[in-house]
Amino acid sequence: MPSDLPIGVFDSGLGGLSVLFELQRQMPSERYLYVGDSGRNPYGPRSAAVVTQFTLQASDFMVKAGVKALVIACNTATVAALEATREAHSDIPVIGVVEPECIAAAEATRNGHIALVATKGTVISGVHAARINELRPGTKVTGIPAPIFVALAEEGWLDGAVPDAVAERYLGELFSGPEEKLPDCLILGCTHFTPLQESIRKATGNKIVFVDPAEITARQTQAALVERDLLCSKSSFGSMRFCVTADPERFARVGTLFLKTLVSPEDVELIALG
């Protein structure tokens, strides 16, 4: 497989741009194809079967476009559809966000109490708690569904009074009381949540360890490419192609905030999946 093919990155909307930002930062010579299913976002309340269907439609689109690896930059899609996607596209690496989160959290916690803030679908799946207890038996994982965080990220409301208030409402009670009983590690179990870290930290305190899926997933992707000798050999700066299923203008506006570089509506293609 040619090493100069792009890396495909998929999310239910804009949250996966936090992973794309880290991928581009760690591997700037690579080319990237980003697909955001904004027209069917959010995925959190949907059934696993529907999320799997949507994820396979997106992965099929990217593979037909020509990619050398797939990154499912969405916790809900990873939980529901990682294995199905790997089975459908067994000839290329398929990387999800859950496994690296679990490994990092199991290694980071000191008191054995981990908080997970994520979508409803991710929390009720129990995947994080099960995997973390395989890695570190007896660990307590407290899950908090936080769907409004997704809406805030999709609108670009990344800081200020509104996200501060939402974070306090979701997390204030869990992180109040005697310090020895509080979680000492928090998994940002949705890639939409990465740019909301400032507000989340205000609600949780400064001593907690944050597990950010963006950075660790980018590292795992790089390792997978190295293992298969698929790293781009060119030293020039790479490129990014953006495809969405709805509202290219909003994607450009909010994408500029996520990626810290200008994204114009003309850079965003409107596509249909399925």
C-alpha cells in the first residue's frame, strides 16, 4: 500500500477534529481525510446497531476514496462499531479511542477511582469499566453522561459562563466531599470534550489527572503506521480534506477553533452517506 495515501478520520460531527489536530501536530507530513456526520449527530442516544450502520457507511466512503488507515475518532462509534469496522476493512489499520483511554487511566489512577464523562451510549455500554478492571482489578469507574457538552462543542461554545455552568452541573457533586473519596483521574470519554477541558477542570479541581483521547489516539495511530511501514516518507507539509453530511459553514467556523487554523466553507465538501 502506498505510504502517501491519506489517513481517514471519522466522527459523528466536529469532536474528532480534536484528534485530527493531534494527528497533524504529531505527524505533519501526513495527508488526512476527515468525515464528520453532522447531519445525523448526535450518536450518543442512538442504538448500537444504528451507530454501527452509520460508522460502516463512513468507513466505506473513506476506503473507496483511498486511505491507508482509519481512525474512529468518536467514543460512541468505537464502542459500537470498532470490531465490525475492522472486520469490514481488515487490510488496513483501524484505530479506536477507547483502548488507549483505558490503558492510560488504569496507569494514572492512584486511589483506584476513575471518573468517565461521556455520551449516554458510551456510559451505559460499560466498556470502559470492564476493560479498566481487566487491566487493574477492583478499580471503581463512575460514569457521567454529558450530552450537552456535545452540543456546546458543535456550536463552538468552548469557554465562558455557559460551559462552566454545565460542567459544574454535571460534575460538581461527584467532585465535592473528602478528597480521599473523590476520583483522582477523569477520562474525557468523547472527543467533543477535549476543547472544553478548561471548564471541566474548574468543576473537578486541579489535582485530577485528565485522560485526553486526542493525544493518546494520535500516538497509537503513529505506532500502527510505523509497525506496517506506512508513515509518509515525504518531509513536506501534509494536507487536510474535510467532508460533512450537513452545514459546511458551521463546520468551517467551529473547525477553525478546534484546529487553530483558518478553515473556510470552500474547504468543506458536502457529502451523502448511505
